[in-house]
Amino acid sequence: MILDNNILSHIGNSPVLSLQELMPVGSAQLFVKLEGYNPGGSIKDRAALNMILEAEKSGELKPGGTIVESSSGNLGAALAMISAVRGYKCIIIVDPRTSQHNISMLKAFGAQVDIVIDKNPQDGTYQEARIKRAHHLADTLPNAYMPWQYGNPRNPAAHIDTTALEILNDFPMAPDVLVASVSTAGQITGIGKGLRKRNAKTKIVGVDVKGSVVFGGSKGPTAVTGMGLGWVPDNLDEKVVDEAFLVYTQPCFTTVRIIAKKLGILLGGSSGASIFVAIHQALNLGPDKIVLAISADRGEKYLDEFYNDAWLREKGLSALDDHSVILAQAAALTPFRYPAKEINLSAA
Ligand SMILES: Cc1ncc(COP(=O)(O)O)c(C=O)c1O
């Protein structure tokens, strides 16, 4: 296969993998959509591309301008990659907890990396300092544009006619359940709206981690990269979320470690969150039903983190990958919140 010479045209059309091997006989059919196959390595390629293309169209982003955003992970990498292709300067605000891998990736794409060091004394996070710095740069640098992924409607919109449509192409009867992890809520809101727009009766399930407040949990430290927010993002459209779960860190990591050993594929920790809850859903449905989890990124960048037994033990976590324990824990999950409303087919 000869790649089109614009790497950005290869964003989207991610493959789907069966996870049936994880499930006991009699459960629903379990699949995962592998967003890590996007060229920048994650689902955020889609959001970044749509935010940039639309900002170009509206004139908010001018040729040769500077893109500024706070991101310690995938959105930053996606913006840096797209900036390289489309000729923008890119400044990404990170913090001391950002992994060396992610910083190296930003620099490899030619982005400038700006590190903030002011920690919030109450919860030990850097999010407020990062956002303040990003706003300051966007307001003071000439010709600067800040996408603001948490409240930019072009983030969820990136999925409505792409990710959701791909899902319906792969599953023409529509999955019975779709499970997605949340942070900015771009993927869950956008995919959910895209499915509703096409009258799919899919139950949309959101997964957040303990310590994150997106679905109303209490604020505290979080350890799953890509998840964990101290506020409710404007991009969360509660009308499209039918059920919400809060999960601990351990099963997120154990789930993807088991998948690596059984299926030979490395997925990120947030994929563990969505797949763990998808297992719960599949255990409660019959074999004629379809449950689809979204995997936001691949696992290579976490090899020195939760794929490393010593790292896990240092964090007080277990490195024992017991499949039967994960199945039992998934079976025992209860939703954190039912938004308790009917599916509104005109929500899109
Ligand atoms: C690895 C990973 N998982 C999950 C998410 C959450 O996706 P969203 O921001 O669309 O809610 C992100 C977002 O950055 C991510 O990078």
C-alpha cells in the first residue's frame, strides 16, 4: 500500500477487534474500536484536525499562525503533528508529571514545550496553572489560536459524521451498547450524537475514574493518563449519556495487561477503563447483543509505566493479571449514575 503523501488524510477509519476471547460463553459479543491506529497514535487526531480545519475556515487561525494548547498527552501530540504538516508554530503547555515520551514526541514534531510548575496546593494538580498559561500566551502572542478542547464544540463534532458513521458501517444494526472513557467528553458526546442522529438505539455508557468529577464524583488524584478532570467540561452533553461508571485505577491497568498477554496488543490505560465497563455490559447481555468499547490510544508509551511490574508495585498497585478477578469485578460493577431520562432521538 502506498500512503497518500498527506499523513492527515489517514486520520479515521480505525479498525475494530473482537475481544470475545475475554468473555465467558453465553455473554454478548464484545468488540473494541482501536483509535490508536490513527497516525498521531490516538483518537485525539480526529478532534485536533477538526478544530484546526474549522478555525482555518472561520479565519480564527491564519496562515503561519501559532497554535497554543494545554495538554500533557494525546491532543498535544495531534496538534503538534498537524501543525507540522500545515505550517503552524505550536506551543504545548505541559507539567512536571508529563511523561518524557510525550515531551519527546511533541519536540519531534517541532513543537515548543512550555512547562508550568505551580501546583494547586489543595489537590496537587497542575491543570489550573497550565490553562492560565495557555490563555496568557494565546492572548499575548500575535496571530495565536487556542483550540480549548474542553469547550470547543468542534471537538465532539469531529466524531458525528466520522467515528459514528464508521461504527454503523461496521455494525449496520448498530451496537447495543457503546462504552467510552471521558475527559473533555469529546468522544462520548460526538459519537453519541452521531449514533442518535442516525436513529441508533445504542445505549451510550460513559466511564470516568475515581478522583475525577466529570459525572459528579469527588475530586482527588487520578492515575489513568488521558482521564481525570477537576471540573465538568462544557463539551459533556448529558442528554447523550445513558449510564455512567466510576472505576478504580487497578482494573483499568489489569484489563489491558491481560489483553496484551491474551491477544498480543498493547492498549492505553483509558482503554482498560472502557473495556472493563464493556465487559460488565457484555456479561449482562445475551450472545445476540453487541457491545463496543472505544480504545483511545495504544500502549507502547506506557511500557515504562503500568506495563512494568516494578512501576506498578511502587505505586501500591498489583502486577498480578488475573482474568477471573477482572471478570468477577466487572460483574460486580454498579453504575455510578443513571441520568434517568429517555433517549432523546432529536438530541443531535
Ligand atoms: C488516552 C485518552 N483516553 C481518553 C481520553 C478522553 O477523551 P475525550 O477527551 O474525548 O473525552 C483522552 C483525551 O485526551 C485520552 O487522551
